[in-house]
Amino acid sequence: MAHKYAQIVFTPTVRGVQEQQNSRTGYASMDAGEDCNFMLSDREKDFLEQRDSFYMASVSETNWPYVQHRGGPKGFVKVIDESTIGFSDFRGNRQYVSTGNFRSNDRVALIFMDYANRRRLKIMGRVTQVSDQDWELLAKLEAEDYPAAAERGFLIHVEAFDWNCPQHITPRFTQEELNNSITSILRENELLKSRQTTLAAEPLGEGPLALVISSIRQLTPRVRSYELRSLNGEDLPVIPAGSHLQIPLPLAGDEHAWRSYSICSDPQRRDLYEIAVLDTGKGGSHAIHQSFNLGQTLFCKMPANHFQLHEDGRPAVLIAAGIGITPLKSMAHTLASRRANWHLHYAGRSLNEMAFRDSLLEHFPKQVSLYHKDGPERLDIEEILGNAPIDAQFYVCGPNRLIEEVITIARKLGLDSSRIAHERFISEVHGAAEPMTVFLAKSNISLAVPTNQSILNAALEAGITANYSCRAGQCKTCAVKVLEGKAKHHDQCLDSRERNEQQLMCPCVSRGESGNLVLDM
């Protein structure tokens, strides 16, 4: 059975034009399958209840369509059940054209727009006016705390609906949306003025790569981007997508620590590296927000890559959440330059919290899907993995729960683990560490590890040869097996199988849960 929307809209004449214009094939799938697009799901319900206006077309006795705009407070359109919506008609329509048309023809067509996110929902239905005596239903359709008086109520019995593509929808923003976007920026600007910070601070770090902070942008209320350029204006080292840069962070006195941040700019650019930093209120990210200024020189370590993008022609599926967008943004640029088959699924708390969302939609409108609490869709990992091309490679970056979900569902679907690459958030703060004793079985040596030293550094100081790279729990180069005791993991690279079944830990950041450890070193 054909979808209801196709039954109503695709008349024989329309189908003939589609055939002539070679677009019929794209719509053929709507002529078969389950007859499902007349029942409103949670996706449509969430979308409708966030709208504050819509366009409505009725049909007159002269067979002419008449289009009117209806507006109200956000949520004035009510979803009564899976096939019925309703709304209050507010005073101000003195022509009563639509109301009159409905008395002779109950057909109605509606268009609901979300300009900010470039989404559009079309609904076809039959309309009825609510009786003035049906107080219970009229009360249900009321819009609370809205100054305009409701003159009548309408119910629309949905017969079909269809979501349209975002092409040619120009983004527009309400005053409320603009205020939410700029309030935090204005507040931050005033804070910076009050501090009277200098444009150039003392150089920091002792790495071989001298970079100067040339730009600082507030991407979201909690995320800033920092553009870093060569101190002498030369081209920067070539990097592949997924690379990270180790940045020096200020500590007390003249000391500094190192933290790794993904390079999120287009890898083809040689004039700058861009990193984006989420201020968590503590740790290295907070130190960057508080102390890094324009013109400051950073002596960084050379870029490295533990999250490499495949180089052949296989399709790619990118899955990001929160600040995990940073390495995947660089991958998106590389895949686009290759003209590859790829898609990015990007989830966040809200649009206002999603760094680079506008840039991604501008550059890759057909390859990017956004998911947030106010949106109509939720990030469905099983659907994404299950519907991906059979030879696709998957790249995931975000919180541990996201990565574990992807790994678990991939295993459930029988996907080869080699097709799943992931990078976890960098662990910056591990809490108060307890002193401990570690016995290295291969070396037959016991180490006393103080609170301010990692197991890896203690082993290196004792003359033990050990593999390591990032020293930040990001690359798993230093991972060793725990022979006795229980590890307290602070790394961001080992998955649950490596931690639980293989009993691995990263001594560069992790310690013992309690008591002592025996390691295979």
C-alpha cells in the first residue's frame, strides 16, 4: 500500500511530470511498504510542540486555495493523539476566510517551519471547529499566560504528513534564540574587559614547535576555539585528520603540564592549527580559558595521531557527542576533499552547546545530522550502524557511555571490531592520588609511587625500559597487563574488553583501586 502522503499528493498528472523530469525513481519507495506516514510519532510531537507559528491553506467554494499564517506562544499547537492536533485561533483574524472555507470544505494543508535548524514538516488533514460548549476540549487547547484572547478552537485529523529536505531553507533566528546565543558572549566580554588582560603573556612550554595564539573565538557558552600560527610565519607541519597537539599548561611557579587537544581545522591548511577547548570549571581546560591570551607564544610538542582515518575509498560514518566533534571535524574536511561517501552524526545537549554546528551545516549540508534534546530525532546508534554501507568504517569520539554503546551494539550486529575506531575525551583530573607500591614482575623490582608521580614516570626513573607516547591516557602505547590487584582507570583509550577481559591498564595516568599492584613490566 502506498504511503498516504503519496496517495494524496502524487496524482496521475504529478507522476507524469515526475517521469518527464527523471525524479520518479526517487519517490518510488513511497508507493510500497507499510502505510505509516499518517501516525504522529514522538519525533513529530516534539517538533510540533516547539513551534510558535505555521502556515495554513484552506480551499474556498471557488476552488481557490487561501493561505494564512497562524501564530502564538511556543507550544500553542497541541498534539491530542497520534492522528490529531489542535490549536486555539486567537483574536485578530477579522476576515474569517479560513473559518468560512472550512464550513464548505474541511480539507487543510499545513506547513510548520523551523528556520534555525532548516527543518520543515508538511501535514494534510481534515479540520473541525470545536463546539463552544465543549469546555473541556477548549481548555485543553488554551495557551497559558498568552495575552491574546482565543476566539475558537480547531482540531485537525491528520491524514498524511511528510518531512522535507533543508535545501533552500534560509536559516532565520528569533529574538529569543539570538539572545541565548549572545548573552554569554557579552558577559564574557565584560569579564575580559574588567580583568584588563594584556594581549601577550610570557611564553610557555619547552617543546620544539613555537606557535602564537592568533585568534580566540567563543563558539558556545563553554567552548572556545584557539587558532595557533607559526611564530615566524612559516608553513606548519603536515598533519593527517585526527591528529592532536600537546599544549603546555601553566602550573604554580615556572612549571607546566602537558595536555593533548585534537586539531579540528582542515588538515589541508598549513597556515594554522585550530583547537577547541571545553571549560569544565577545573583542570587544564579551565586553565586555558583563564590564562591563554591573544599574542601568547606556546612552545608545543609536535603533532601526533592515534586516531587515524583510513586512506582507501571505503565509506565513513562519523559519530560525535559534545566536544568529541573536534577530531571528527578535521576528518569531515578530509573526506569531503576526497569526494568520499561519508556522513557525520553529531549529538549535543542543545544547539546552543554544539560547537561548529553552523560551519558544519554550511560546508556539508547533506552530510551532517544534528541531534539534541529540543530536536525531533534522537541519536539511534543501532539504526546508524545497521543502515550504514556494508564496508563502512566507523569513527566515534565523545563520552565513555557513547563509545561503549557503539562497541556493544557493533558486537550485537556482528560488525568486525576493526571497523570501529574511537577516541575518548582526554582525562585531565584524576582526583587525589594515594601513594602506593607497585611490583614489576618482569623486572623483579618494587616501586614506591608517591601521590605526585605516575606509575610510568616512577618506572622510567628506576631505569625500566617502557613503551609510551602521549603520557595522557590517550594512545594506549604504554598499556600493560595487571597480574594482581585492581586498576583504577583514568585513561581514555582502553575499551571495556581490554580493561576487564585482558586486564590492561595505562600506567601513565591510572593507579590501583586499593592496595598494591603487580604489573607485567
